[in-house]
Amino acid sequence: MLIGQGPNALINRIDERDVVGKGQKDALIMFMCAVRKDGSVQWSATYRGTPDSDFLRQELQRRISPASNPRFIPAIYNHQPVDAIYYGTVTFRIVNGKPRLRIFSNQEGDELEKEHDFIGPQPFFGNGSGFTGFHYPQLESTRVEVDGLVELKMKIDATGNLQEINVGSEKPPLLGFGDAALKDLKDAKFIPAFRDGKPVECEVTLPVFYKAAGF
């Protein structure tokens, strides 16, 4: 899926003047959305913000909330729209006294630094994919549920098939979040990564969040 254009597209919904007026300086923040096949957002989350990125984060959270009805171009697999997970990054800079807002469809540090035309892979539901969403792990009954974050290192070929998957990190450890993430995505198929408009093999790190109360 892609950000798209038009008045409901995310790039046109973020109020740069309001963010500047609140005193936001250069900042970066990452986000993810579950986007339905009609382009609407089912749920969203923000994370990995640079220091002092609160105003940008607040504006982004407001604009990608399902309640605000943002619209994306739906993901397409085998010529059919599918529900999928979108991973994006918003950067904000003041250049020559004017705000410069960019949205990138990936979360890889090298790609973002060089502002390459790279679109990261997107796990999708159905249509041959075994991905059914993120499922909070079963904890021992004596343990209190907490939020979890797993970073998965993946190798995905140019047709969207998962070649390798490993846990890069999990927080907190030893509660089963890493195993849950592997289980959730091991049978997934992906909209492949694209570079300069062409599907390519890629190695990426994708985060998986587990909310104690669910999404």
C-alpha cells in the first residue's frame, strides 16, 4: 500500500504550521498501520521517536487514528486488494526557515538517511498468506500482562516469500514475545519491497508490538 494523494492522504493531513507553532524542531518518528483493502485504517501505533519529537508524534497519532478516517492506497497482491500492515517513517525539518515534511514507506536507517525511493515489505492477510495478525502470548496466570516489543530480522525475496526470519531483540525478555512474533509471521506472505518502482529482494528489521490490552 502507499500513502496516496488527495485531501485525506496522510501527507496532506499533517498540519505543519501547527507543529512549527508549538516549537517542533527537526524530528523523526516511525509508525505502523493495519490498512484494510478499502484503504481505511483499522489500528495504528507510533514509536521510535527522536528526542523532543513529542509535537510531531501527537500530530501524527491524531492523523493516523482510525477515528480521523485517513486513507491509503490499498495493498495489491495478484491483482487483488488485500488487508496489510504498513510501516512508515515521518521526518520533519526546518530548511531555510520553512518546514519540510517527508513520509517514507520504510523504516531502514540507511534508506532513510539517503532518502532513497525504497518501499519496505508489507505482510498481508489472506490470498495465500498465513498471516492472521499479532496474537498476545499466553503468560503464566500469575504474571501481570505488560506491553511487548519484538524486532524481527527478515529476508524476503522479490516475490514476497519469506526466506529467513530471526528475533533481533525482544523487550521485556523471557515472556514469550519473541516466540509469539515468530509464530505470527513465519507463514506470512508479503507485498515485496520496491526500489525505484521495481520489486526487489530485501533484508529488513520490522517491529512487532504486543499491547497488554490488545490493539
